[in-house]
Amino acid sequence: MLISVQALRALAAWMVVGHHVMQIFYNFEPDGPVGRVFVDQGAAGVDVFFVISGLVMYLSTADKDLTPRQFMTMRLMRIAPAYWFYTLLAALLLMVIPEAFPDERLGWTNFLLSLLFVASENPGGFGVYPTLNVGWTLNFEMLFYLLFAGALLFPLNARIAVVAFLLLCVCYGLTALGWISEFYRSELVFEFLLGMGVGMLYHRGWIRPGLWLPILAIAMALLAIYYWFGESQVLAWGVPGAVLVTAALSLERFAKNSRLLKALGDCSYSVYLLHTLVLMLGHYLAQRHSLNPHGVIAVCLVLIAGGSWASYRWIERAGYRH
């Protein structure tokens, strides 16, 4: 367990929370520099997530003799129970309090495909999103898992090339033929490869412990994320995200004994899954009862933190221990 990566995963999750706070409560119209950062750069947390996912998949299988079936079973037990729980909760809320989610609709086809991690058009008409909207990233994750499982049939040194080839075939070949949704024709999938590349470097011992050089790399990566508004999201956020992950690995010796950082990282997946539901309900109550939005946001953040801890302990851990 790399605690430095866990800490970075927690930071990425809370960046996304901040981004959605600005969306739900302020319609992406910040009134200060902090709000502007979350509006413009908060979504970069997803890119960091994808890089970390590639890293973890590479390192978690590098020294193990896993079959594709064993790998997929392990990944499903890790991510599916919590995702299914919050998808069911989202569907229930859409039925009971639809006014709290004015732009969303519940469609049973979309709901079932959401549970299967298959991308489909949301009934609300705002794009390809599952019932639990943030689950769109898990559709990419599941595709990556499937292709990575196939790559386990090849030697470790060939896996990055095999996954890259499969991603090109599926995301650009099959989408061009119309066999799968255009949703998967996205450059974001290559951020998984960046993470695998970092994992390979770490596994070979090429990422050394350090202090000042990793700190400098972190500063440069954050500046790149802040200032670079290029057309390519992979270049603007994915590559700096890979630099952040590499730097975090170099700083592992300073984080490895931190129980707080480990706990924050452990809860990060649940933070990501539940936060929009809490924020949407908070915004609905704030509007209905004319509550101070700043106070409501503070309460929502506390509920997200506490709820994610409970979710990790009683849903996530219960799922992947069996």
C-alpha cells in the first residue's frame, strides 16, 4: 500500500468535490480566486484518478500470477458493491425527490446499463451519463480493466504495448465502425497508459526516493495544470498528473507511516461516488428554505467526509474481503 499515492487519490477526489460545489451551488460563476481554481482545474482530479488507476493495476499484478478471470473478479469486488449501492440510492432519490434533481430523469434502460458499466444516453438529455452521473468515469475504468485482463496473458514487459494496442483498436477502431458508443472514443483512455508507464518505472527501481526534486516536480506539474489550457486534455492534465504521481512515489518515505493520509485515501472512492448526491440534496434544501449556501456547503462537506468513512468501512471493505 503506497500511502503517498493514497494521499494523492484523496486530493484528486476532493478536487472533483470542489468542482461540483461550484457547479451545483454557483453555476460555475465563482466570486473569488479559490472558486475560480475549482471551476477551471477541479476536474483535473479525474485525470489524476486515471493515471493512478493505471499505476495500481500495473503494480498490483506485476509480481502475481493472475488469470484474467481472477483479476476481473478482484476488480469487480473492489468497485462494484459501492457503485451499485449509490446507483440504487440515486435511482431511489430520483423517484422520491425528483425536484432535487431538476435536470435528471430516471430511465430503466439507462439504469440497468449503468449497473453493467455500459455507457448509454441519460434520459435527462444532457449526454452519455449513467444514473449516478459521476459513474461515467467507471465506464472507462471497466473498459480498461477488461483490456488489461486480456494483457495478463502476455509477459509483463509487453503489457503496456498490448493494452495500448487494444485501446486503439477498441476506442478508435470499433467506435469508427459504429460497433460501440462514440463515448469511448476519448483520449482520456491514454491516461491509464501513463499510469502503467509510471508503474513500470517504479517496479524497475527507476523512481528513487527524494525531496527537493519531487517537490520541484510537483510545483511544475501544478503550474502546468493551472496555466495550460491546450486542446489536448491528456497533455494539459494527464501528463502533469503522471508527474504528480511520480513525485508522490519519490516522497513515499515521508508518508508511509501516516494513518491520516491512509484513511483519506481509503475513503476517496466513496467520496467520489456519494458527493454529488449530498451536494444536490443540500442545494435543494438551501433553495427551498432560503438557507445560507456557505453554511449548507460546510454541512455537506462534513456529511461527505463522514459518509465516505462509513461507506468505506461498511460497504467497500465488506465487498472486497470476500
